[in-house]
Amino acid sequence: MKTPKASDPARSALMKRVRQARTSAEEAVAVGLRRAGLFYRRNCKGLPGAPDFANRRRKWAIFVNGCFWHHHKICRRGTIPKQNRAFWLEKFAANRARDARKARALRAAGFYVAFVWECEAFDPARLERRIARLQRRAGRAGEG
């Protein structure tokens, strides 16, 4: 295994300030879910992958993915840093593989799983469409 490259202290300090919970994208999704009348719990630690939002009775879960951290390929925020490019490509691939594992585990437990991208969360019309799709699909998943 190769030794990781020493990081710049300023870069390291910047990365430590990145929020992991209650991000502005998550808050926007929470507002959309409340407007749609969907009840949820946040960061459900008892479920595989601890989804950002979930309803155990209705069996749906939502992950809010940052466009940069999960490398949203069709978004301008999903960039790859020029420095230490190999590290970042590996990191993004690992993040996406982890996302897929979490979704598979939840689907195996009978959950409908949705991913909302950061860019979708900040576009009210797109977010409303995503939540409406969740209502239709999760409504069926919660029946029976």
C-alpha cells in the first residue's frame, strides 16, 4: 500500500469545516418533504447506511448527495480537483460504491430508495418533481 501524500495544512483545515449533517441541501429537502405532507426521521442510524430521511412504516429512504463528494457527472459542481487527481478519483469511486451498497441493503429490506442531488435540492421545481415521484412510488411500496 502506498503512503498517502502529505496534505497542505490550509487545505486540511478547509476540509474539516465541510458539514456532514444538516447541510443546506438537506434542509431544502426537509422543507419539500414537509410541504408534501411526508413524515420522516432524519439520519436513521438503525437502517443500513443511515439515510438522511426515512419513513420505516412506509418503507422509503432518501439520501441527499453532495454533487462534489459523490461526483455528480452531469453537474458543474461535480468537478475533479487538478491536484492529487488519482486520490480524488479513487475517493469518488469509493463513495459511489458505498452509496450503491447502502441502497442495495435498503432495497433488500423492502425500502424504496431515492437519491437527491445537491443541485436538485436547490432547484425548487426539480425538487418538487422528485418528491412527487417519491410519493407515487413510496406510496405503493408502503401498501400491502
